[in-house]
Amino acid sequence: MLNATVRHGASSNIQRRIANYGRFPVEACYNHQSIQARRLLQTQVPPADSVPFRKLLKDEAKKRKSNPSKIDASDTGRVIDSASTNYFQARARASANDQPNTHVSYFDFALPGSQPLFQKGTLLPAICAALALKCHIQNRSQFDRKHYFYADQPAGYQITQYYQPFAVNGSILLHGYDGIAREDGDMVKIGIKQVQLEQDTAKTLLHPPSEARLDFNRVSHPLIEIITLPQIHQPQTAAACVKKIQALLQAVNAVTTGMELGGLRADVNVSVRQRNISNASINGPQHRGQILLGQRTEIKNLSSIKAVEDAIIAERNRQILVLESGGTIEGETRGWTLGASDTVKLRGKEGEVDYRYMPDPDLGPLLLSNNLIDHVAERLPGLPDEKIEDLVEHHGLTIKDAKILVDLEDGERLDYFDEICKEFVALRPHSTISAQTIPKDRGRRSVTIANWVLHELGGLLSSSQAVFSPSKVPAKDLAYIILMLEEDKITGRTAKQLFARKFHGDVQDVKTIIERENLALVEMPEEQYVAMARDLLNQNPVMAAQISEKGQTGKLGFFIGQMMRKGEGKVVAKKAEATFKRLLGIPSQ
């Protein structure tokens, strides 16, 4: 974004920061006020007979080390609220195999005489990200300098957007199927305060015991920072929010990799306050009517969804322990290691006034026309929620299956499903995949196709430890297998055998395999269906009575399965079911 001479920089390097506050129960009353920067003095003097605070911390640390995997997420017996503010960064970087400091320009090192230049290639991913988050993209935004000294920022400032950000006033909906906490109900709407463009910093490479090296390859790569309003109240929901934003950015091609591959990073801010204090009695700072709950700390560079949730829980519990012991929360930056039960202090944290924000004199304002924004909006790919709704409403899938289908392989499995549906219609032109004209049969074929794509294919991928690829079983071949099965020209067992053969590399056409190996179904006569059904019913009179007298029709599956085994590939399941229902006096629906 800010350096015209980055030679091999990522084209859509995205950073996002999400602020969210939440409430979590704790154990004693504590009158806590929000304070800027650091506070070093206690606001309460503990009783004379109290256990020393240092001993409490040591005892708690020993206890946690003895049970490192147990992180308390509830603390339901306590009475102080805690609030969490989460900042999530998403980055698309150069290859991990690049040697350190091999893609660096003069401005990256802040050499005298070098100047930043806006990279136009970052504009499209930024617009797509803002639109996916339902933000208002401003026609005019400007760049500012955020001053601080740290080794990974040699200029002594970072270029960001503080006064006039790129986009504002967005929102994101989190549903139950997104994995939000039960306490938040079926849906949570999180407001997006703003989306701003920034430059990246150098990567710190630690070399124990006492050496740290800097890799400047990613310096000045463009980032997007996303800031939410303080409206998240549970660690689980915070993690779900990160995952949902990652899915949205991937859906619109604003990022190309997820958190685990370094495409996104998360910073989390956490604070706590007493539950039974009314907002009117708190003199702390407010933002759009939201109280900033207590002195917050920041946890840097979380690299997975699980790390986000666990880090919030650990830091919340640490702050509660400090407050209950009469201590004071200091504004600081802390670190977290996956699997740990505690956060670790890294450095003190400055307040906004210390950053001395000022307009960047080297970069002019960014001006965007409504025509450009509308052009991108009209061509924006479908978002995850829209795809899930379509699969449920028009294809008859369950929400669970629809969610899985959308999420798998970043949408590649859904594309495979769509391609099979198209091939099925091409093979049978009069077919309606969603079957909307027949209410009782609505979506039957789509559900069948989804079962093959999710479960049958998933089983083969798991057993062979293979990675999904649509070329494993071409969409046309799977569509033909499903069509032959639906028309009762092959059995279910034969269909699975054909599918497995194609999966493991058989290059023959499915139709050719069926003809050459005589796999087509040769159905047995009606009289044999009746005779076999009566024989099975006589062998299991108790179960037969439960079906005919008590209406336990679910047990029909047992009899159908037995007939399929005895029929040796000559039994059609639907005809077997009809025969049993007729003999048991069950009306056909």
C-alpha cells in the first residue's frame, strides 16, 4: 500500500483489528475505573490478615501448572463482570521460504530521502473487505502517522488512518451455526466501527537465549485493520467472530490464506469491571454509548481461532485474580503461547495521546468515486450466509450440512457440489435439482448429491489421508453414478464401488465399467420380493408386531437391509420398502 518499490510484496496483505467487549462473572466486588496508560498504585488496601498478593500469585501459578490443559471458561459463581476487547490482524505475505531481508526497499529501512507511495493494487481487496462487512466506504480518506519507537518500525512511526478512515459503520451477524456462545442466544450483531489502511512492520525472529533478529521483507506491505464496537460478551463468541470475518474476507478474495498459514493475525484486548455497578456511576471513557470496561491489556499476534478464545479466558482470569487480591491492572502488551494457561507481560502500553497522531505529509488523501464502489459491489461474490440460506431454502439441506459444505476447503467443496448439480441436469434435462414443484420431495436430489459430496467422499478422503481435489472423481462421473442409482439401474453397493474405483484412479468411463463388468441391476421378480419379505417377517415376529401394531416404522430399515443382503444385488430398496409396508398394512405416503 505504502511503498512503491516493494519487489515481491503480497498483493492483498490484509490486517484486521476487531475490538469487542464482553462480560464474564468473577468472585468479589471491586470498584474499578478506567484509566489511561499505566496505573502502578493500588486503589484498595488489603486487610491486615489477608494473604500476601505475591503468595496468591505463586500458589495460583503452581495450581495452573499442575493442570495446564484446564482453562476455566465460566466462573459462574462470581459477581464481577469482565469485558474483552479483541483486535484481529489479517495478513497476506510473501512466501515463507523467502530468505530474510531479500525483498526490502529504501523506505522499508527508513533510509533518508525515501518516501512512501500508495499501491493501487491494494485498493480492490480493501473495497471488497469493507463491502463484505457492510461498511460505508468514504469517498475521501487520509493517511496519518502513529508515532512510537520499536525496533520493528525503524521510521519511528507507522502510517495508518486515524482521523478519516477508509470505511465506517459496518456490521457482522453471528448465528448459532457460527459457533457463538449459548449465552448469546441464536444471533449476535456486532457493529464495525471502522476499516482503515495501514503499513506492516518487520517480523521479529527470536534466537534464545538473548538475541532477536528482524526480517524487513514484509515492512510496508499493505494491511487492513478492522475495528468493531464493544459488543461481544463471551470468549467463544469472540473466536466465532474471528472465524466469520476470516470466512468473509476469503469469500471476497480479500485474503488468500487463513490464520494458521499466516494470512491473518489476531491481537486481543481484555478488561474487566464489577458487574453490579451501573453505567451512570462509572466515570470511565465512553464510545458511542458503550462504557470502556476497565483498564485493558493487549495480547499480541494470536495465530489460530483456538488461541483467540483461550487467550481471552486466561487474561480475563488473570485480571480477576489481580482485582480480587486488591491489585491494579496495568495497561500493557502481553504474550500468549498456544497451550499455556497464563499470559506473559512483554512491555508497557502507551495511550492514544502518546502516539501523537498527525496527517502524513508525504501521502495525499485517497479519493474514491461512487461509480467505482458500485461497480465492485455489483460483482462481489456470494457471502457465506447467503450461500447457506440458498442451500437450506432451495436445496433442502440442513443448516449443519449447508454450513459444512460452505466451509470445507474454503468453498471448493461447494463449487464441486454445484458442478455435480449442473452435470446432473445436463444428463437428465427434465430434472429439477431443488424439486420445488413437489413439496414432499423438495430438494431430494440435492440432498442425495450433498450426502455423496460430504459423507461418501469425506470417508474416502479420511481413509486414504488424501487432500480434496475435484479431479479425484470428476463431477460428470459422480452425477452419472447418482443418476443410475436414482433410476434403479445399479444398486447402492455398486454405486459405492464405482465411486471408490474412480476415486482411486480408474480412468475408464463409468458407463463403460458398468457395461463391461455387467454391473447393471437385474431385478428379481415381484413374487420373490413377497416371498423373501414374508420369510423375514416370520423370522422376526416381535419386531414385525412393533411396526404394524405400535407404528414403529423406523424399524422397517432393518428388514429392508436384510432383504438387500439376501438379494445379492438384485433388490431395489424402494420396492422392498413398498412390499414390507403392504404386508404389514402400513399405508404408503
